Amino acid sequence: MPQASPLMFIQPQLSDTQEVPILPMSSLNEYLENNRDRFESDLSDWLRIPSVSADSSFSSNVKQAAHWLQSHLEDMGMTAELIETAGHPLIYAESPPVPGKPVVLVYGHYDVQPPDPLEEWTTPPFEPTIRDGNIYARGATDDKGQLLTHVKSARAWIESAGELPLQVKYLIEGEEEVGSPNLENYLSTHQHKLACDCVVVSDTSQFARGVPAITFGLRGIAYYELRLSGPKQDLHSGIFGGGVTNPANILARLLAALIDENGRIQIPGFYDDVIPLTDREREQFQALPFNEAQFISNLGVNGLSGESSYSTLERRWARPSCDVHGLWSGYQGEGTKTILPAQAGAKFSFRLVPDQDPASIGAGLREFFESRLPPGIEMELIDFNGTSGILVSLESPYIGAAARAIEQGFGCPPVFIREGGSIPIVSTFMRELGADVLLLGWGLNDDNAHSPNEKFSLADFHRGIRASAYLWQELARIEL
Ligand code: BES
Ligand code: MN
Ligand code: MN
């Protein structure tokens, strides 16, 4: 597990004199300016393909989205292969090696979340529409729009300078939104092919509009489904209620027991491996331009709650949490029906922080529930594949290069943040490839990822392409 990070980054040794192909700014800018419409229409074409990984009825569309990317990369002169897995395919592509220069691996995902509830979309999720400078479609920000910036930036180099200043490899998957079940295996059997000096991922967010960020920490996740069964069929609650254990009552009791009134998770040992926030880190979070009143009003809530004695940013980024995602039992229809339901269930997860281990969290959870199970209830606990949280060292020389590239793309330097979401494979990249990871988010927290009316700012799309084009140059200047 990486070290908790000091927030200063070290300036790397740069070379200005080496034969690095420096892309003349004017020709890059001209290329980017002249191709804005084409970049946008390519993004629209890709967004039109409904690559929903979770729902097997979309699997031919998922494959179609993979093919779209493959031919797009081939069209730029790269070798690009479609790799079949036990699930949805991977796309791997690479540009020619550039000896003496760092090798970059771009990771991203072309799969998207299911678009429901459909009736809440202003325009349909797979009919990309531009309104107020944003492109609206499922996958616009998560992750097709963000990912495409690193493809277009390479295209800009190839078409205006003739070649890239370093080797760029692409590993793009179609199963991120379902927890990347087949990627780890591919990684561990293809370490040589994927060897690189740093991994670049744009699947996070800016801190706020006009405040670009480099993310140095992500939370992990441990996801469960709990199924409780009671009597062999639904019963009359007047005849049997009070004498027969009700699975819906017990479901509510078990879920409620997970968190106390101070927002503390009650599983014994749950916090044992949590790396505490340092005073330094707390000060850095405090210094960020976070407007809590605005945050509250944007969400349409009348207040916030969470673990006591932590700020909202600390709770969201650096403390574990527990959320129920769905629960079901009994009668949901009109009017009343007096049953004691035979079954009850819920899906819920914990967001984890370094160094919490999903497997030991699962063991503690099972014991927690089993010890509270009254007679008359049988429990099934399904453990979906979990992933650990990460902290990236800010001492990597690549961080400085990324900061300079972002400044050139976005017009101001990035802030350094952690985020609460999870990208399952990132911890594996760090472990298996020993590479530094650059999490460079071009999205915004209000892009409606996973929600109705997902969008991506077209200005950020173009800024992201520009930052990425400069990133190749900045990384190529680092002395290996
Ligand atoms: N792009 C997100 C991850 C993310 C979101 C990182 C916000 C930082 C801020 C990714 O596509 C995602 O949604 N991941 C899932 C992982 C899960 C399906 C295992 C998540 O975080 O829920
Ligand atoms: Mn994503
Ligand atoms: Mn996502």
C-alpha cells in the first residue's frame, strides 16, 4: 500500500536540450481549433452506442462501442486489438516505442451505467444533445468524453507533428461499471505488454468549475446483497404477526444496526486499518474553496449528516461510509395489504479507505449479522468483488508534469484532492505494474454521472484534449 502523501510534489529533472520533438504551440492550437467540430461529432457518434455493461440485453451494443474505439485508434495509425474476455472485450492499442522516453498507459472505460429512470431525462440518454455548452448523454462524462480526450490529443500530435514524443499505450475496458471482474486476470498475465512508467486515468472530476484537480486518493468499495427468508410463503399478519419472525422487520433492524447516531459503523474492528487523516491533510482540505451552503442547495436537501467531528470533504473523501442502494420486501402496491412477507432483501456497500481490506470487512460483516439473527430467519449474504482504496504519492515526477500540462490546458494550476468514488483496477495497476498513477479529472461533480441527464462540458472536453496534448510533451521532457 502506498504511503500517505505529503502534499508537495517534487520538481523533476527536465531536459530542454534533448531531441524531444517539441510541438510548436501555434500548430497544435491551430489543429485543435480547426478540429473542434470533428471531435464533438466523433464523441456524439460514440455516445449514441448504448454500451450498458450491467445489462446483458445490451451486450452487442457494448461490443459495438469497443469496435468503434478500435477502428478510431486504427484510423490514427495505431495498432489496436480487440481482446475477448469472459465478459465484455478490452481494447489495447499502442503507438511506436520512443527509446529513452517514458511509456504512458492510458486507462479508461467505454461501458456506461444503465440509463434509468428514463422519464427523468430531458432528451433521451442515447441521443446526444448539445444544450448550454454541454453534451447530454449517458457516458458523456463517465467515461467516454473524458477518455476520448487522450485519444484526440494523440491524434493532434500525429497529424500536426507527425508522431508522438513518447510511447502511448491504451488499455480500455468495457466492465468498469460492474467492478472490472476480468481485468485483473489480464493484467497479471500481460505485465510485459503493459509495462509503463505511469498510468493516466481521466475518470474523476475537477474540484469545481474552473478549479482543475489532480486526485491523489480514491476510496475502495465492498458491496453486498443481503437476502433474508422467513416462512415458506407470505402470511396474514393478523393471524401470525407477533408470533412469527418478519424478515422485513429484521432487515430494517440489521441495516439500522450498521451505523450509530454519530455516523460510526458498528462492525467490530471496522476502523482498525483506517489510515487517519493527518493535520496537514485536514488543513489542505480546509483551504479548498468548498462552499457548503451551495453544495447543500445544489442537492436539494435541507442539511447534511455523517460521521461526527469530520468535515463534509473529509467524510466524502477520506473516511469510510455505508450506503443502502436498494431494498425490497412485501407489498408495494396501492392501498393496504396486511401480510407478513416471506422474504426481504437489500443491496448496500461500504466505501473503504486505505488500508481497509474488503475481504476482512466482509468477514466482520457476516459475523455481525449472524450474531443478530433471531430464530425463524435464514440469511444469505452475497459478497460482490470488492476493491481497496488508494493513495498516490505526490512525490512522483510525473505529478509535476501533469500539473504543468493542466495549467496549459485549463489556464490555471490544479489543486490536489482526494475523491470518494472507486476505480477498481487502479490499485492493481499500482501493485502489478509498479507504475505511478495520474488521476486527471476533467469532469464536474454536477455532471450527473450515474444519474438522469448526464452531461459533459464541451469547453472541458476541449481543455482536456489540450491538457492531454501538453501532457505528452511534459512527460517526454522528464529524464528517466
Ligand atoms: N468514474 C467513476 C469513479 C469515480 C467517480 C471516481 C467519482 C471519482 C469520483 C467510476 O466509473 C465508477 O462509477 N466506479 C464505481 C465502481 C463500482 C462499480 C465498483 C463506483 O465508484 O461506484
Ligand atoms: Mn468512470
Ligand atoms: Mn461510473
